[in-house]
Amino acid sequence: MKISGMHCLDCAHTVAKALSSVRGVAHAEVSYLKKRAEVEGQEGLAVEELVAAVQEAGYGAEVLADEG
């Protein structure tokens, strides 16, 4: 995911915490420098829920194509 609105490492921590709170997320890693988040989770994890969690935390999120 591309994350917008992050200005510091605390922002990245907040986004990671928001993503981790979504049911089905096994791991969320957020890079402040790259403005990206990588999320691993159960099959069928709703992307819309991830985007909503980031938005509720006060940031923007855009889903990118799976690079794996």
C-alpha cells in the first residue's frame, strides 16, 4: 500500500498499529521513508478494511499491485 500524510516515524508506527488492528492481519510493516506499507494476512483479507483503518488513523492509503 502507498501511504500518504506521514511526516515522521511516529506516523509510521500509528499506521502499523491501525493496520494490525484489522481482523485477519498477521503482520504489518510500514516504511516512513518509502511511504509504503506491506501487510500479510489471512486469505480473503478485505483490502477495503485496510484502507479504512489507515483513513480512520488520519492518513491516506492506496492499494498497489502485489509485487510478490
